[in-house]
Amino acid sequence: MTTPRIAFDLKPSASPLGDAERDAVLANPGFGRHFTDHMVTIQWTAGRGWHDARLEPYAPLQMDPANMTLHYAQSIFEGLKAYRQPDGSVKVFRPEANARRFQRSARRLAMPELPVETFVEACDLLVGHDRAWVPGEGEASLYLRPFMFASEVGLGVKPADQYTFVVIASPAGPYFSGGVKPVSVWLSEEYVRAAPGGTGEAKCAGNYAASLVAQAEAAEHGCDQVVWLDAVERRYIEEMGGMNLYFVYGSGENARIVTPELTGTLLPGITRESLLRIAADLGYETGETRITTDEWRQGNADGSLTEVFACGTAAVITPVGEVKSARGHWTVGDGGAGEITLRLREALLAIQTGRAEDKHGWMHTL
Ligand code: PLP
Ligand code: COI
């Protein structure tokens, strides 16, 4: 049986900003600082399912002090981007993949699963109405933030019987203000992000709240980002605060490009998975393995490990230049952006911005 399509009630409004003000924002959007004119909301109630789908002006949400999310954190989100194409049209990168991950996150947090086609339709609707907010320059994009939270009021600890799904959008320039400048990372041996059986592979708000103290520790050590290790042995590399990691061994055509395998405690990044395919398309040998901190340090010391980079929707591909931990400090390669890192970055962005053939069918037309 196919799921009946949900009907959206459209309540668009004129933009409160004039063209000149919007263009000024788009010229320097930063990340997550400005929001478009509309949002999409859909409600879910036990026994009734999804209902009251609407597109409406972007506005604050009203919340009861006993809203269950504020107390017990049933809250999940996604992040994906819409890109301006050379012909002026707009396409979204792999929204079905985000929709499926959103369903997996929902299952882990005992929340209802939004049908994939409704998730995609909600994104399309928002981008369609707010397409003037999609930047037209270089790698800038419109970042979409679908999220869902419990909207039942009450203090009993249980899965809520009401939820609100929302999509908002924010024009995005580089996530790190330095552009493709390499970042420095702190290996967190004290704090862990996710343990086996926990919520590590779900994109839930609590994972990010739990990461902030380690991020602050990284900053105290002069590092830009934290790198998480496995919770059990504290020696396998997992991922970064909002990005997956890649390790490049060797150079040129014989380079081998590997990423930590998905053990259930790291987020299965859509950029990570796309890069496995792009790297293979470019003829590189790829792999998903477990990598220890000692292998990282040793690989850098003997020169076999040539490049390390982080990847994710917000940060695209960002080189890692320097590593610090309680037990030492080392530089990756020459500390700059590696050749293969930049080649993969360009290959991914070329597909997203419509400058290269989309042979995997990743670009979704509104
Ligand atoms: N890991 C974490 C913890 C993240 O928050 C993200 C960002 O979404 C990623 C990895 C990268 O995932 P994706 O490439 O799907 O954006
Ligand atoms: C994303 O890349 O979408 C992220 O989730 C990273 C961060 C902004 C949370």
C-alpha cells in the first residue's frame, strides 16, 4: 500500500526583507546566522498520524514549559544543502539519503517515522518558495535544517504522543571562517561521544549537547575541533564533532583513501558515503577500517600517511593540519591542504554546483 500524500496548506507571505537587504546577507552569509522567509511544519499525533502540514512565514514557535523535549530530549535533526545550478535552477544534494537517516534517528529515539517522500516534499516546498535565498556564487548554498521534537506537554518519562516536524533554511558560506584552511584537532581521551548500544549513529540533539564540553577542552588546547575515540578502548578514531574523517596513505594515483568503519557509534555521513564513491570513480583504492591513534601518529612519523581531512554537509571537506592529545602533538603532512583532499573537494563541489556530470543521480530537482 502506498502512503497517501499529505496535503500542505500554503500560507506564503511577502519577504520582510527587500532585495538589497537579502543580497547583502547572501554576499556574506556565514553559517546558521540568517534564516529565510518561510518554514514548513507538520504535526504528528498518536492514533492520527501526520497532519496539519503547512508552509508559513518563519516565526518563533510557542512552547509550554512542560514540553517534553525540554526535559527528556526527544529531538532529532538533519542537515542538507540546495545549490544554484549554472542555468539558474536549484537542486538539492541527496535529500532521500537524509530522509532515510532521519527515519533511522527517529526509530532510535522512539519517535514516529516521517515518510521519505514527505520529508523531500517539505524540503522542496521550502526551497521552492525561498529560492531567492539560494546563493549564486561559488560553493555557497542554502543549508536546510529539518528537525523533529516532542510536542506533548507533561513530565512523565515515555515516548511522547505528539511531535512537530519543522524545516527551516539558512544561506551558508564556509562553515569554518578560515575557508579551506586546515584545522587543528584535539584527541579526546577523557570524554566520549558515544558508546556501543547508545545513540551515536542517530542524529539527535543530545549527542551535540554532550560534545560541547570536549569541544571546549579542544579550544583550551588551542584546537579548532575535537576528534572522538571509541568509548571502550579509547584508541580507535571515530569522527569529529560534526564531521567524519578520512585518511590518505601514499600519494598520486596509488593513494589509498580510508575512513573509519561504521561501528554503530559514529554518524553515517552522507558526504562520507558519497566520497567513497567519488574516490573510487577517480581510480583510488578505498577502504573502511578501524584506525588507531597510534597508527595515525606512526603513519605521520614514517610518512606513509600523507593527508587527513574531515567531511560533512556543513564543512564540505576540510583538511586536518595538526593533531594534539594528552600524549603528544604532531603535524599532518606539511600541515597544509593536501593534493588529494583538494581534488576530492573539487570533485564533490563540481557535482553539487552542476559543473560536473551527476552520474550517481544525486542531484534532486525540485
Ligand atoms: N558526524 C557528525 C557528528 C555530524 O553531525 C555530521 C553532520 O551531519 C557528520 C558526521 C557528517 O554527515 P553528513 O555528511 O551527512 O553531513
Ligand atoms: C551538518 O553538517 O549538517 C552538521 O550537522 C554539522 C553541524 C552543523 C551540526
